Amino acid sequence: MTTIDLNCDLGEGFGAYTLGDDAALMRVVSSANVACGFHAGDPRTMRRGVEMARAAGVAVGAHPGFPDRVGFGRREIGATAEEMTTDVLYQIGALAAFCAAEGLALQHVKPHGALYNLAARDRHVADAVVAVIARFDPTLILFAPPGSAMVQAASEHNLRVAREIFADRAVEPDGRLVARGAPGAVITESEAVIARTLRMIRTGRVTAINGQEIELTGETICVHGDTPDAVAILGSLRAALEAEGIGVRPVGEWIGR
Amino acid sequence: MTTIDLNCDLGEGFGAYTLGDDAALMRVVSSANVACGFHAGDPRTMRRGVEMARAAGVAVGAHPGFPDRVGFGRREIGATAEEMTTDVLYQIGALAAFCAAEGLALQHVKPHGALYNLAARDRHVADAVVAVIARFDPTLILFAPPGSAMVQAASEHNLRVAREIFADRAVEPDGRLVARGAPGAVITESEAVIARTLRMIRTGRVTAINGQEIELTGETICVHGDTPDAVAILGSLRAALEAEGIGVRPVGEWIGR
Amino acid sequence: MTTIDLNCDLGEGFGAYTLGDDAALMRVVSSANVACGFHAGDPRTMRRGVEMARAAGVAVGAHPGFPDRVGFGRREIGATAEEMTTDVLYQIGALAAFCAAEGLALQHVKPHGALYNLAARDRHVADAVVAVIARFDPTLILFAPPGSAMVQAASEHNLRVAREIFADRAVEPDGRLVARGAPGAVITESEAVIARTLRMIRTGRVTAINGQEIELTGETICVHGDTPDAVAILGSLRAALEAEGIGVRPVGEWIGR
Amino acid sequence: MTTIDLNCDLGEGFGAYTLGDDAALMRVVSSANVACGFHAGDPRTMRRGVEMARAAGVAVGAHPGFPDRVGFGRREIGATAEEMTTDVLYQIGALAAFCAAEGLALQHVKPHGALYNLAARDRHVADAVVAVIARFDPTLILFAPPGSAMVQAASEHNLRVAREIFADRAVEPDGRLVARGAPGAVITESEAVIARTLRMIRTGRVTAINGQEIELTGETICVHGDTPDAVAILGSLRAALEAEGIGVRPVGEWIGR
């Protein structure tokens, strides 16, 4: 039986602000990327995120970002490798404490936003980030784009990787996401999201934004929780996957080394 | 042989700012309270603090404070118990990650500034803070003033306590510190610091600011690192302790349950 | 003809977060209290708030709060008078710059949340806050609760005051707001909001939460923009006021010295 | 008689942290660039900086930076033009309020660190920053490197410019500063600082780091306050300038349109 992981960014509120419907999303994903307080999230959202995940049987991952709350971690900061790795370690540790207090183990790490994009393309940054994760806990799984510098770095540092593909984002011919904001970047129709996701899982192929057929597959599928119909689309996607006999389970339960 | 722990607040810089001579202090203390990024400190100061402590054989404790960098954690914030405990858990976890990356175990937790004072006098806050520490790691040691609400709460939650006495601060007849800023609050002469500290260790007694003799002793002695002669005074104190046959060692190595 | 000012807190988003429907609120109020970046708001929300106000003919006021974004300025901080007044001056100046860039004059200042409550009851704080406002620009109007320490301080410093009453909040027998969160604190029915507001304007009286009749009136009426039906309630209130022949205009246009 | 302005970055402390000897620097400069709370400074340092400047007859300028306190504004952030200009307007307005409260007029604006470097080389950013300054107050003077995009933008927006040259920094053959950290970037000998500064003022020429003679002059000379001997070097420089009959006065008093 084919198995897949379904992940979503969660716990992205802050103080009086909420973002996304965490409670509803928890019912449809198998892994949650919980914001760690630098680009979004605060100690209360982290506690609630971990508690909800435990109650829902969802695995928890850290979602560390650049220290840029007003920019939501979407702006690249000209930081040194030491700054990035210590920022990442700080955030992972903070979230791991909420997991420990709930008797959960942290499953994975997924860098957020501009840090994800930078570590995906820059091997020097990827090596630094991967090294600090492995040093903190070598059993963690890194979520990273197929073929990225992060995947290469993880391979070298002997850190497990779940290749991440996006259910609702168009891709360039080289497999990278079409930039948010560009026309057609976000796929909003439920049926299209389902069809392309099933195809990536079944065949390892997808149609890029220019019409070209490319190879693209992974072990974990990301759906964004901040689009208006996110919960409905995710629910439909999960139902369609299960109807096709594809199991949806946290990647840490079934991924090999 | 009598044994005592000597602790100091460290890692209180931030970004381009430095505060105190961490490297020099590390050579004279046995336990370091490392700031965790809310009232002082950042991920770089935390990494350096932990590395220096490991190199010097100094035990590391978390020094969590109110989220108030501009106020250095010295201003009480009207926070809920949930806000305080999640803030504390976040900070402890972040520092524990730097310890883990260096192969060290976190030894203790010492709340900072206004949070320390509040938890010392308010049993409701003390219970909440102690409970979250015990839930995260029941082997941690709490640094708290003798007779305080924190000591009572720790006893109830079965968390070990090192009673903290201050080498360079005058005390009220009830054992609490004379408020910083009040006349005579800080004792700056090396000889007076040494004499009163030796007396507290040897006899369990000290002279309060009004001349009254009171009972006051503890397992860990705090010396502030931000006074001009802190390093010199601490060095003299340590030498005097050792000359008197009092061993200076991290409290986690010798304190009982 | 009776004239009244209708004010609302606006520009309370931050970065990727939104809070309240600023565009809709701008169509029904005559004065906007714009958050200044310490408890809510950022330079983009401030620019947009001022631009929308100018376009809608709404007067702009500064809404400075404690430096506590995660607590939304609702937690009292044990700050010194110097800390509070310099924080207030900083925030007023920042917002005044956005007004100046749009060719608008700042109309008023309304302290936010815990700072409002503190300055309302503590004459020492009220004097400090009023003095710094008057020193920055003596033509500004202070929004403050009737009978509060702020009103007294403003009288002494010769600063104009618009007494603020709340359309949708129950009051204690002494005229103060029933604490948010207490039963009955927020009045959510449109008709009740309208009836009690009209009565306060027409008769200067209102029924306190214990049933007692008290005297309470003012020149500016606050409606909260963060309740679910805020825009609808405010629209109904404004229509009812105008149907009763009560003009709704920015207080700076008609208040005397 | 030749006249020159001598400027220094000041007010760069934060909360409990101090940086540089502001009181001593105030005695030797004619213009002070006061940090505005984003990369350094807080409302207290701003108030004190403005008060000290007024007392010393020193003109005040705003020193706005990227919102990056932990990075001291030295890291470029991938911000939009709107983000940069609203951040700049916010900071200028905040400092202008402290000036207004002291009865002073703001003299100039000097972007800080990474923002200075970016606006110096990127005409799009320079235009945006210059436009917002001119819109806020068209009488302000921009401090900018000779020949930079900022100078060009200011010329187009009809904003006055004081070209800034650095007394203690080596330059590349194209006139830009040698990167901080590169060998020879900072000139630490008092005599060399004085000789090259006098030469730039008298002849409009200087020797670049590769030995090449280049044209470089300006109306305001920057000396950094954070080097160990800053105050002594600045004092010697000022004395040397005056001994040579060069008047040291705030640029706003003598610069033409």
C-alpha cells in the first residue's frame, strides 16, 4: 500500500492575532509544521499547537524562520551562517520543550519562507542548517524540496529527508515553485489540486507551468492553510487519497533511513 | 568537607551589545545562569555561554525572564499564569537545545529579575512556574530564595531546590534583598562580601540592614557580574572560600533530593 | 443642534495579520484611533490608516500603548513615568509623521488598553502623560474617561479633553467600565447599544450594571471594532444618531477650549 | 573661511545597554545622528540624545535603519520600497517628536548601516527614501556619499544634500568605503585621520587603499564613535581643523540650496 504524509503550516497566530483554522486543519493533516516565535507564533500558540496535534494524532515539526515577525519570515535577511544556525537551534529547542512537556517527540524540521528558499538553493546555508539539526537530534527528519541543496546536505550529514511537494502550487520546469504572486502560482480549484497530487504520487510526474512534463515526487505533501478554502480543499484531498487506497500517516512512522 | 555553589548571571549581551565579562566570570563561578533571549541574550550569546561553560567545567542553568528586552526583565508585567509558564518553558527549551548541541545537560533554572521576585512572593505564580519546570524535566534544580513561595512550591512538586543567598546584597530582617537602589543595598567592599558570605555558610546567620541578626543560608551563592569590580570580588571570594576549606562545585554534583 | 464624535480603534493589524475591517469602520466613524506600533500596528498599517481617514474625512488620533505586542497592550507594565512618557511621545511622533506626509493634522491622543486604564486612575501617570502631549503639541485633544485622573491632569495642563463614553460597554456605579471578560461587560445587541447611547447624549445619564442610575456623558463615543458585528452596530448607531438630529463630526471641529 | 560639519552616530544604546560615550562625543561634533529605535536606540536614549544635543549646540539628525535590533541594522533585509519608506518615515517622525518637545528642529536624515549602503547604490531605493523625506519635511538635509544614487535622487527631488566623507575609513578607487572587516578598512592613527581629512577638505582629493589618487570631498565628515579612541581622535581632529582656520558648524547653518 502506498503511504503519504500530509503537512500544513500551523500555529501561525501571534498574541491577539489568529491566522488559519488550526483546529480544523489538525483533523486533515498527518504532520503539523508549528511556527516557533520568530516569524510567527508565540509560546501560547506553540503550546496549543502541540496539544492539538497530540490529541489529533498528528506529528509535530518545528517551522523555524528568520527573526522577522513584521515580514512573516518572507524577506531574506543578509545573515551569517552562524546567525542562521543559532536562530534555528533556538527555535527548534523552544518547540521541542513544548513537545517534551506533552510527552511527544519532535518529528521533523521544516525551515520557513525565505529561510526555506535560501537553504534550498544555497549549499553553504543548507550544510550549516542541516548540521545544527543533526547535532541537536540526529533522529529528526528534514522537510525539503526534491533535488534541493538541503536534500544534498542532509544526505551528507546522514539526516533523514522527506521530500516535500506542494499540492496547490504550480512549478517551474526545474521543479521549483512558481513565485508567490506570479500569475497561476497558486492552484485554487479543489479538483485540480487533487488530480495533480495523485499524479505526483502515482507516477512521479507533474505538468510544469509552461506545459512541460517533469519528474517530481516526494514523501510529504504540503497544503497551505492560509487560503480561504484551505480546510475544504485539504479535506477533499485527504478523502481522495484514501479513496485511492493511499494511506495518510506521519512520515516518521514509515520513512526509512 | 563543606561544599558550596557559586553562581552568576551571564550571557546578558544582545547583538552588538555586551554586558559583563563572561569569559572572566566563567573562571570563578561553578554555575552560570544564562539569559535566554527574552530580557537579554540572543542565540549567539547563548551558544557562546554554553560553550564557555563546558570548556570551564561550569554547570549551565536557564535564566528566563519577562518578555521585556528594553526593560531588562526588571519590570513586572501583568501576565497570566499561562503566559508566564509558557514563556518560561519556551526559554528553557531554547537554552536546553544549545546544551544538547554541546553534549551538556541543563543543571538548573533561575527565574530572572521581576519574574524571580514575583515567583518568590506569590505562591500561585510559584506553583505554575515550578510545575512547568518539573513537567519539562524533573531532574532540574530550581534556584530560589530561602523561605520563598518558590521553595514551598518546589517542595510540593518534588523539584529539587538550591536556596540562593547573595554575597553582595544587604537583606531585610525577613531575609529578602534590600531593594536595588536603596542606600546600602549593594555591598561593594570585597572584605565585607567575603566575611558575610563565610558567616552565612559557616553559621547560617547574617546581619540584616537594620542590625538585627537573622538566620539565612543556602546552597548556592550569587554574585552579580555587572558591578565594576565583580570579577575581582568574585575571585577573592572564591579564593577565600577555598582557603577556608570550602569546596566550590556545581550544585548538581552534590545536592541531595 | 447636538453634535457628537464617534471614535473607533483602527489600524490594529500587524504585518501579515489583520484585525477588524478598517475600510468599513472608516465609513461610519468621525475619529479614528490609529495604533502606533507598540501594542499593534506597523508603519504600513499606519500609512494606510491615515490615508483611509483622509479619504473618508475622518480625523486621526494617536493610540499609543505599552510596548507589548504579544499582550496587545492589555497588560500593565511596571514602567517608570519617564518610560511611559517617552514611549508615548515616540508613538505620537511616528503617527504624526504619517499625518504630515498626507497633509493632515493629528487631532487627538487616546492612550490604549492598560495604559489608558492606568492613566485614568493614577494622577501621577496622568500628569506625566498629559504633560508630554501638551509639550509636543498643545492643540491636541485628549480622549479620556469622564471624571478620570486624565481629565483632571488635562485641566491643569490646559489641554483640551473629549470625555469618552462607550456605546457597547456596561459600567460600574462609579462610571468605570465593567472589566472585559466579566459577565455582561460587552453589550452586543444593536438596539440596547443605541438606546443607552442616545440616553447618555440626551440626558447625561445611564443605568449601571447593578441597576443604579448614574450620571455619565461625553463628547466622543467609542465603539469597538473587533466584535463580530461591529460594523453593523456602528452603522445602525450612526443612522440612529442622525435620525435623532444628532450630528456626527470629528470632535476637533466643534469642541471648545 | 572654510566651514565643515563634523557628524557622529549617537544614541546607539538600548535599555540597559550603552554604546559609545555620547556625552563626550557631543562636545566635539557639530551634528549628531541619533538612532531611532529600529536598529538601536529607544525612547529614553532618543530623549537624552536630543537634550544633550540642544545643550551642546549640536544639530540633530535622524538615523533610521532596518528593523533589526539583533543585527544592529547591518544586515540587508529583502524589503519592498514601501516597507523601507514607511519604516523610515516612522523613525524620522518619532525622533522629530523629541526635537519638537525640546523646541529644536530636525536638521538632517542619515540612513544607517545596510540601509545607507543599499540606498547609496540602488537608485530605486534612493528615490523612494528621498521622496518620503521630502514629503515629510522638504527643509531636511540628506547625508549621503558623494556620487551616490542618494545624491542623484535628492537632486531630482530638490532635497538638500550634505555629501558625507569618512575621516577614519579607507576608500576604494571608486570612492566607496572599504568593507568593514577588510584589512586596513579602519584608520586608527590620529595623525593619519587628521592628515587625510584636511587633504579632502583643502584639495578635494584622497589616496585610495590601492594607492591611487582620487577626487573625494564633502560638506560633513563622519567619525565613528564606537572605536576605542573615538573621542580622543575626534577631539584632535576638531582642534586640527580649527587650528587650520576651518570652522566646525552644523551643516544646516551654512549649506546652500
